[in-house]
Amino acid sequence: MNWRQMIADKLTNPQEAVRAIRSGDRVVVHPFTTTPFTLCQALYERRRELQNVTIVHPAGLFPWIREEADLESFHVVNNYATPFDRDAVNRGLVDYLPIGVWKEAEIPPGAVPEPDFYLVPVSPPDKHGYCSFGTGVWFAPTWCRQARRVIAEVHENFIRTGGENHIHISRIDAFVEGQPPPPPPIPPRSEEEVAVTEVICTLVANEIIKDRDTVQIGIGTVSAALGMYLGDKRDLGIQTEIITGGIPRLVEAGVVTGKYKTLHRGKVVGSACVALPPEDLAIMDGNPIFELYDFGYVDDVRMLVRHQNLVAVNNALMVDLTGQVASETIGSRVWTGVGGQTAFMIAAQYAPGGRSVSVLPSSHLVNGERRTRIVPALPEGSVVTVPRTFVDYVVTEHGIATLRGKTVRERIGELIAIAHPDFRAELKKEAQRLYGITV
């Protein structure tokens, strides 16, 4: 019996599957790079038939609001802005839900814990009737338990892993066959950006991460590359939200063993994989070392603090001279979201032997003009993603600023030392003006 025969009584077309959705219903859509595009498009095509359907789509890669009339059909809520909806979020067309507290088996308030429908992509069922969530478990185990109806979009190329990355066909109300989603837009990187990333990741790998550490690597242009620079380490563990590029090859090379992890010993644990090349996915597929769990579990501070030598490495957009980290907004403009960054950075402070690391280029170009990312004070409206008291290290291509146990004067000195040289004199002037401190 092939998989289509196993689910023949539930297999339908996308249009028929979403026909049950009515005006006023609450629909949750699986997040980010595992967005079920075929189901989303089928629902979007019904927009003129619907009114006031709440769409909760975390880190969504589907444009729900394309014209003003769509606002009558859909009320869209997102907790992590992406290139597909960043403009809509900042124009008030998509409601932004800041979430930074995650708990095992719980959907955060505001994210519709008990939706009418949950749209989720899955693999074909195996011979026992179990489907995989592929490269992204996210909140699927919890939402599948709590939703009134689960509609699944089948993708034949989905990988299988351990952990909570499975659901039985008996728990799914309808299946449709999905089309491969378009790849998310990846902006080109300049030679300078590539070189800066290499220097920063080398500094973190050589100076901060030690053999036997358990490492979390956050998503972002700099931090996500860190896995490529850990080849000289021994017996690392991975306990993270997102499994990034290079990690599977470190497992294959014997660098990542998880031998000294406090929990999930011998396992690589995350909730999803993002932007992995085919060779990394091939290493993961069916490999019992890799376990994907519900997002609420992997980002639960109560669990994370139990890990000895937990090193959290996360991207920052800006850092002010006292060590406050802004990672989700530029001024009042929403750029991304909290994700698990705050949880992991706090957990690293409480974990025995833990360390928290913020990484960023010292400057960037805006319309050909160079601007500092180590700033005297965060711009008006900026959201502090990581309070200064939870930041141990800030790393740019100019070095490592050590902040733990440092006075404000010492912090300012450390951070100016790793700022771009073109801005250090101005930063010193601003330190005197704002904080009355001369360095």
C-alpha cells in the first residue's frame, strides 16, 4: 500500500480542504520556511468570500495583505517580521505580537492557543502511519493537540528526525498534496560583509567557545555562520532553537558529540532547521542523533538553565555604550522579532559556566553612507531585546568587549574599543555628553 492509499479517505484538493474555513474563524499557519504555501494560496483565493478571519502566522513567508480590501478578509498576527510582511507590519496592516517567554506545551497568550484550524506541512506517512514535520517542528505538537481541525500539506522531500517530529495520520483531518515552496529571499552579501563575518566567527570560536561547551547559535547574518568555524573544537553539544548550516557536518566529523550535555546527552536538539544545504539535510535525514522538539520546550528558560557551560551566541542590530542590545527593531521600525534570543541569553547567565554573546559588524552602509552599529544610545523607539545585565560579551570584527562585572565606565571603554575606528572619537564625545564619562 502506498502512502496515498493509506490516507485516501482524507486526501483532497487544496480548495476543498480550506472550504470549511468560515468568516470569523481563527486559523494558525505553520511558520517560516515550512509555510504550507499551497494551502495558504488556496485560502487567499477565497478572500472575497470571507470576513474577519484571524490568521496567526509566525515568521510568515506568505503575503496575506496585498491590497486594502484584504484587510476586510484577514486579520493577520505575526510575532516575527520577515521580508514578506515587514512593510505591512510597519504600516499597521499586520499586527505584531512581541513574545519572548516560552513554556513547554504552552502557546503564548495572544497566539491563539485553541485555533479553529491549523495548516501544517508534513511528510508522507511511513508504514506505521506517522508523518514528519520535516525541517520545522516549531509549535506543531502543541497546536495539533489544541486545534479543532488540522489540515496537512504533504511534501515528499521532507526529512525525518527524532524528538517530537512526528504526527499520526489519525490526528489529521484532511491532507492535500503540496508544491515545493519558493526559497526565501536571501539578499546578496558584499565582500566586506563576508570578511567581517569570518573575523567575528573566528574570534567567538577561538576565544569564547571551549571544548565540551553546549552551544546555541541564533539566526542572523553573522551568528548563523558560526558552525562553519568550530571544526577545531572537541565534544561540543548543540542545544538550540534553529539548527544552522555546518552543524550536521560537525556531527559527521566527530566535533559535535553531545557527550557532555546535561540533558539530551548525545543528541543535537533544536526546533527547526533554516537554510541548510542539501548535504546537511542528507546527514540529518533518519539520523537518530538529531532531535527536533516543540518551540516552547527548546526555548523554555526553566529547561535551558540546567545545561552546564551553555554558550548562547546571537545576532544584534545595534548595541549602545552601556551594553543594551537591540535585535528586533531599528528605532521604532520592526525588523525581525524576539524569537528565543532573550530566553537563551538569560539562560546562559544562570546556567553553570554559561556565557552570553552578542555579535554584529561594527558598522554598515546605508545608501553608501557608513554608520556605526555601536551607538551612544539606542535610537528613539528602539526595543531592548537583551538587557545589558544579561550580556557577557559583544563581538565585532575589531575585537571582543567583555561586559560581565564591568562598571558603566569600563563598559563604555570596552565597547568603543571594538567600534569602527571612524566613529571612536565621536563615541567618546557622546559618552561624556550622555553619561559624564571620559574614556
